[in-house]
Amino acid sequence: MIFRVARGADRLFELPMPPLAIDALVVSCEHAGNRVPERYRAAFQTARATAALESHRGYDLGALFVAETLAKRFAAELIYSDVSRLVVEFNKSIGHPKLMSEFTRHLDRTAREVLLRDHYFPHRERVEAAVRRHVTGGRTTLHLGIHSFAPTLGGRVRQAEIGLLYDPQRAQEKELCARWRRSICSLAPELRVRRNYPYRGDADGLTTTLRRVFPPEAYLGIEVELNQALTASAGEAREALTEVLGEALAAQRRCSV
Ligand SMILES: [Zn+2]
């Protein structure tokens, strides 16, 4: 039998894509809020600190709404932290220069250690534990880290509504993002969906850390970056975006060939 790949009217038949076998979903939101725990309030007393907390630097505007909605839709576990990323950056590894912001990096060593112990490690460990529960049960797990980004940064306009961040070395992640992107584009052609934009999926982050813990056949870690032009305020735009993301992801469910 000769399989012929043809385009256009003379196509003989289409070969279905190999099915992606994903059994479980975990949703996380590392920058869900801008809360400053009592213990660290003194470091955030200035007007500059208050302004930073309220801005995109303080948290990912609208990300928690999207994370909650998607988790509910797929009956997935949601893990989020509402402590501001300016207190501690949950999506950076220990040792990263941006782990602590200009407001907390000058705390004394003990205070920094307590901060990591009380907030940073518990969040990261909860996400890892949720993935581990599925993986040890033999379930291939998709972990979605939901984030949002500022429409402009440093005077540059970001050219996308949705960014899907993955590790190009992980074939399953790459394939899922390609498919997810296609589905989003067919449902809502006006949305610009870019891969590994505005950041690289293999840069330092929670998914990158978890890829070192779990093998590719057990763990797919995707960061979803959403433009705050759509997510920042409650309303139709944010709801429509979330609906499209969910609908397009649902279309990727395991299918039989
Ligand atoms: Zn984020």
C-alpha cells in the first residue's frame, strides 16, 4: 500500500494525527494575587511599592479567573498562590536573581528563609505533589500554568493574545501546543496565538523544574500566557477567551484512530 501525501483536490485521504494520551490535568496559577502577608508589610510601605503591587508586576491580572474556569470545566485540581510575586517569585528557582524583588531581597537571611518556608516551597510542593499523585497512578498528566502578560513592555507592543510555552525538546508538549493552537485559531481566527512567546517555555520556571522530576511520557508542562488587554477586567472579552481556550483544549481529548 502506498501512502501518498497530497495537497488540495487530489488528496486520497487524510492520515489522522497519532492520538495524544493525556489522562489527567493539573492547573496552577503562580501569580494569582497581590497579597502581602502581615510579616512583610513593612517592606511595602512606600507609594512605589503600592503602585508596583497594583500593576502587572504585582500579579497576573485575570489569570486566576482563567485558571479557576478551566479547572472547573475539566474537573481538575487547581493550585494557586495569592501572595504577590513581588514578595517571592513562585515561578523562579532558588538561586535565580529575580527570586526576590527589590522590596524583599534586602530582608535579613532568616526572614528570607521563613518566607521561602511559609510561602514559596508550599506552593511549589503542592503542584509537584498533585502531578505526582497522577503520575504514580500511571496517568500521563498535563500541567497548565496559567499566566498573563502586559500588553506593552518597555515601549514594545506584544504581538499576541495567547502564548503557549513548551519545551521544544519534548515532542508531546510540542504536538499538543501545535494542535491546541490550530483549534483555537479555527474557533477564533482573530486571536493571535504564538508558541514560546512572549517567553521561552524552557526558561527557568515551575514547568522547567518539574520536567527534571517527571519524564516526558508522564508529564507535559505548558505555560499559558494571556494578554492582559483581554484578561485584566471582568467581562465578555475575558470570558470569551477562556471559553475558546477550554473548547479548543477539549477538542484534543484522547480520540481513537
Ligand atoms: Zn505569571
